[in-house]
Amino acid sequence: MNNKNKDKRPGFFNWIQSGILPFGLIATAILTSVIQSEIKDHNKVRFEVHSKEIVSRIEQELVRYTEVLRGVHSQFISSPKLSAESFEHAYKTLEISERLPAIQALGFSRRTENPQQAYGSRKAHPVSQRATTHDSERYLVEYAEPFIVNKLAIGFDQLSEPTRSEAMRQARDKGGLVATGPIRLLNPVDGNEGVIFFMPVFEDGNVPETIADRRKKIIGFVFLAVRINEALTTVLNPQVLKGFDVAISDIQGLKQTFEGEMSDRMIFKTSELVADGATRNSSSVYKEQYTLPFSGGLWHFEISADQKYFKSPESWMPLMTVASGILATLLLFFIVRHLQARHEQSLMQKLAAQSALMVRERAIEASANAIIVCRAQGPDYPVEYVNPAFERMTGYAPEDICGKSLRILHGSDYDQIGLREIRAAVSQRREGHAVLRNYRKNGSMFWTDVRLAPVKNDDGIVTHFVAAKYDVTESKKYQEELEFQATHDSLTGLPNRSLLQDRLERTVADARRDGRKFWVVFVDLDRFKYVNDTMGHSAGDILLQQVSERLKSVLRASDTVARHGGDEFILIIGARDNSELNASIIQRIMDELADPIKVNSQEFFVTSSIGIAVYPDDGTESESLIKHADVAMYRAKELGRNNYQFYSAELNHKALDRLKLEKDLRLALERDEFVLHYQPQISLDDGTLGGMEALIRWNHPNLGAVSPGRFISLAEETGLIVPIGYWVIESACRQNKIWQDAGFPKIRVAVNMSARQFAEKNLVDTIINILNATGLAPQYLEIELTEGMVMQNVEYAIGVLSALKQIGIHVSIDDFGTGYSSLAYLKRFPIDMLKIDQSFVRDIADDADDAAIVRAIISLSHSLRLKVIAEGVENEVQLNFLKSNHCDQVQGYYFSRPLPAQEMEKFLHSTWTVPVAG
């Protein structure tokens, strides 16, 4: 056997010798190919990992911008009518320009169906004026910050530009965020193009379920215009790119990614940023493509790098292998083993590199937030690593915190519920989550959202903890602000109905437990609607704010003052130091409100009607207490206002009758239940008919004739007095014209006007339309006003009365002497007549004071060149007194009661004169 081996050995060596060159060349070629393949695979892995890192950075950067848009969108959800000042304040508070300088515009476009109206109130943008479309729908830019850069964009119809229009329609139908493709911005910087993100805002803040409802209920879009090159250049700096080229295109809607079409859809390309404009990697050997759905679009990423990026010591290995193979073929076995070992080592390095890159990628995904790694060794759990964001967030540099405990961030604020959760998670070696108050190095407090996770070794033992901290200070403030807005009135800062209900239920529960009483007080401001209508809503708002402060100043901190709506307030007043509640509290409230209130340099006198319900006498539930206090308040109004009333069961029955009467009153005009009666006015100089007064009557189908005193005040409170008043004017004018056309004497008809109707902005125009419609000449219409109406806002009254006089309408002051007026103002009013109230005429023969007042009014009127008419004349003594003192006209039951139209026509037929006084 040994001989055989010896005989074979020379042949064996000869075979090796004769075959070494071809074997060596073949082996060398194989090994060279293997090494080149390994290097290429290794380089490809590096390229893929870095490519994903670049894509991840881009995606994170874009998320930062879209989060700003979502934040602004949430403000429009809570406040659809957000003012320009609030929008600008939010923009500046968030310091968006400093944090995200690539933002070109952050704004809101509002939907309008009437472009003529829109352009009439705002100058249209030139582009929107040139655009032609048959669609009546417009989305005009209403807000755009920063304003100094985007003021030319205000009024621009974003639907007029195709790229914007397509993105907006997709966002509307989708109900979420959608970005445009590459687009030239309205105010570009250095000619850069950008991308605009749109997010729809719907009525009531919720996204409708169907596309049809979304198209119907959309009110506008919040939008964010970003200079994309500037935004991504900040992220993709040379240290990040490392020689890579990045190209981003929007391929949404393209069936195939043809190069020509993609170039037209190019959003960003790093080679365009090179100074000389040349493509940097025209000979790229590595390319990677990614497709990422983003904001309603489909973004195509193409990343490339040339061979220079992969220069490494391994690049010489193929040449050395060839040399070694030619020179040392006999060592092929050892070289193969060596290469095999290198292959295994390279594989391990690749796996390790992949693992490290995956960890780094996860960290990069949260790079905008603080990342902390701690050893799992109590009691201090010392910090081993913090990222740069930690220093930016806390002010502590790595050398300040590494090796120390994170307790330094808690200061002395140890007793936090969130800290207990984190300590429990660390003790149990599990994940944890909490929101904590932390303190920066300078001592300032900020809120953080902390997420803790254990890190285990190969044996499953927890060796470290990794924590991610998110600064949620701004969102916390915003959340607190939203909570305040949800429970408080935006105008006065008082609790709203929601918070009132909660506090009232708590008060009921406490009172039931302790056996104590408390009051629910319903406060309604008298004549507030008149102030609001004549002086404007801004003046009304100031008045309500001052009333709120006065109410709070009277009550204790433990009591509640809430705004129930409009000019109504509800108070919850508890017992005072175990003493009984008494009416002096209510009187103090009325006295405080009675002091004059200055609004825009003008003083107003505000009184109040107050209703009181007592727990538990008048109810044991919150709803019944409010209802009964409301009933008592209306009783106070019925008794003449400026007083308070306690609830009683009898009032509840009256309230129900009042509600039914109000319901019938709203239908009375439609059912033609109102009629006019006319009372003659007699001229005392010749005894002829000088005019007539039209008085409304209500023929109720069930109640019969309803007294004006019963329904006029109700009509004033509900606002129905305005349409009823116009009906009275039109009916009186039409009837007077009919009588004139029938040949009766042409006399004036007088109608009473309410304060609410006098405050109507279109009063004069409406009366002119009535006169034109009925054909009555203006000089045969007389408007009667009270002193209080014209004195409430003198300048407004003078303007309206002057307009009426200019038309030719007569104006008289009704019930003169019962209100308050200034002679200085009286002479300024363009009026024709004063009417003496019947309260002075009634006792004119027996009361010397009344007689003196009547004489003074007549004398004053004549000295001001005004006519005088006395109402309520019921006997000859009164008539003789008025005639002897040169009163011009009279009316009353002595001559005739108010007559229906048919009876008044008979009166006109008769020849009637005043009997000469004896």
C-alpha cells in the first residue's frame, strides 16, 4: 500500500506541476470574482442604508412642516371664524419663521359661491382676475403669514390655477392633507419652485362621511407653501449627502415613470444646487429608487452615487489576488482558506453594520426629540448617552449629565403621578409612558412626553433603558387654552352654560348633603338690545364686559357668575357664614348695575330684571332651578323692569300662558289677525278733523280681543315688534290713501314706533318703500316717538329724524313729560309736534301741579314753534282748559273712542265740529 502511494506520488506532483498554471489562473479568476462580488455587495448595503437614511431625513423634515399645518387646522376646527389678528398672533407665538424658515406662506383660503361679492369686499389678485372658469366656486386667500411677504396673495383664487385646483379637490374629497406637485409660488424667492400643502376645513369641524357631503360642507382650506429646495437643503447638507445625488419627483397620475415626464414633475434635485449647475454624478454606478405615498401624492426618490464614495482598503484586493495567484499558486489552498475566512468576517461585518444602521435609523426617526440611554443599575440609573436634541431641549450638555441621574431634570418636583409610573416601569423592567414636568438648566419649566423602553442583551437580561422625550409644552398650553374656551365665554371670560351646569350640579349635591340653601339668580339687562342695535355690537360687547366685572365684584369668590347667553347672566349664591340669604344681596347687585357705564366716551344707564329660585323650595334639580329663576325674571319685567321677583307656583302658570301667547303672536301676522282702529284728532281753532292715530288691535281666534298692553311688550322682547310695526305703517298708509281717493279730507295718520324698530338700520328706506307701494304722499304720515327713544342715542336720533323730515314725514314726541329730555337737545330734534300724556290731562281740573305742567308744555312748544296735541280728553272741563291755554289739537273719548275702519269711514262722512266751550 505504501509502495503504491510512493509510485503515485511523482505522478501526483507532476499533475500538480503541469496543472498549476491553468489551475492557478482559474482559481485566481474565481477568487477575484468572489472578492469583487463581496465588495460590491458590501458597497450596495452601505448605499442602501444611507439611501434610506436620506429618505427618512426628508420624510421627517416634511412631517415637521405638515405638523405646523395640522396645528393651524385644529385652531380653525375650534374657531371657524378665526380673526386675522388671532391667526397672526398664533403664527408669531409659534415662532414658525425662526423654526421653519423655508415656509413661504401659512394661510387660509375661504370658500365663496359669489365671486362678485367676494371681489367687492376685497381686491382680487391679478392672477385670479385673469383666470377663466365656469365654476362659481372660489377659494380666496383670506389670511397669509408672514403678511409682509404674502400681502399680494390676499384675495387670490387658488382654484383658478390647475395644479392648486387639483390638489384642493383631492384634499376636499379625501378629507385630509394633500400636497401639490412642483409649482411656482406666487412670491418666489430667487425663482425657486415650491410645494403647497392643503388641508380642508369643514363645517362643525368633523370630516363628513361621504364625498358629496364633503363637497357641500367645506368652508375652506388651510394651506402651507414651502420653498422645497430651501427646506430640503437644510436637511441634506454635504455631511449627510456624502457625495450622493437625490432627485424627487411627483409621479401621481403617471402610468409609467418616463424620464421626460418625470423631469416635468421634478420637485427637488441636489445636482441643481451645485454652483456651476453641472450634474455631479453623471457617471453614477449605484442607483436606488423609492416610491413613497405622501400627502395625497406619490413621490418618487432616485438616489445615486459614483465609485468615489466607495473608496476603501478592500478595493486593492482583486489585484493582489491576481498577483498572489500567479506568484503563489501552490499556496492556493491557504489563500482560499484565508479568503473564506475573510468572506465569513465580511459577512459578520455586514450583519453588524446592518444592525448598527437599523439602530441609527430608529434614532434618526426621533432625532428632533431627546434620546437618553441609561444603565439599568439602581438606584441612580446613570446616563450613558444623550443626543444633541437633549441639550437643545434641557440646556444640559452631555458632560453635564452623563454618569449622573436624570433626577436632575425633576428639581424638587418629585411628587408627580407620571414619575410614579416611570419608577414602576424601571423597577419592573418594562415599558413606561408618562407626561412630566421637567426643568431646564436655567430653571425654566417645560412639559415632556416620556416613553421608556428596556434594552436586553442576548441572554434576555435588561442592561439599559432608552428614553425618548418629546417637548409638549406648546401643546399643553394649547390644550389648556382649548379647555378654557370650552368652558368659558369668549367675550367676558365668565363660565359658559357647560361650566355653569357642572357647578350647579355640584352645588346641588353639596347642598343636599349639608342641608343648606342656595339661590339661583337670573339677571337680564333691560333695554340692552336697544343699546346694541343703536351703538353697534362692539359697544354692546364693552357694556357686557363691564357688567360682568361688576357682578363679580359684588359676589364672593365661592359664588358663581356665568353668562347664559346674550344679555342674560346666572348667579349661584350660597349662604354667607351660616347666615340666612336675604334680599340685600340682590339689591347690592341692582345698585352696582345702576351706576352709569361709560362706553366710547358716552354714559349709559343700565337697569336689570332679576328672578330668584331658592333651593330646595323651588326645585331640587339644576334644570328646574334655572327654569323657575327665568320665570321669576320675566315676572319682574312684566312689573315694569328694574326690580327682582322670587319664584312662586303662580308665576309658573303665568309663564306657561306667556309662552303660549308668544307662540300665537308669531303666527298672528301670517293669519291676518291684526286690525287697526283709528282715533280722530280734533283741531281746536276751528273744530275740524285735523288727523287720526292708528292703533293696533289683536283679534285672537280663541282669546278674542287681546289688549295691546298684553302683547306689545311681548312683541318688543321677542323682536316681533319690528315686522308688526312695519305692518302697522303699511296698513295705515294704504287705508289713508283709500279714503283720500274716495274724496274724504286729506289728513295725516299717526303711527307709534317702538324703540326696536327705530334702531333698524334700514328704517328710512323701508318707510320710503311703503310710501311708494301705497301711493300715500309723505306729508300725510306722522311718526310718533317717545322721549326715551330719541334721548338714548341723540346723534343717531337726529340723523334718522332729519332723514324722515327731508322726505316730508311729520314727527311728533309721544307721552311728552313722562320721560327725561334735555331742552338743549329738544331744540335740535327736527320734530313737528309734542303730545301731552294723558296722565297730566286726567286730573287737570283738580291737580294744580298737572295744570301747571300742561301750561308749561304748551308754552314751551309754541316758543319752539312746535304744535301741541293732548290725549286722553274725556270731558268738557278738560277741553275748555286746553282750549283756553291755546292747545292746538286734542283726542280722547270725549270725541270718539278708537274706531274700526268701517266706523271711522262713517265718522268721516259726518260734518263734525268741536262745541264752543261755555
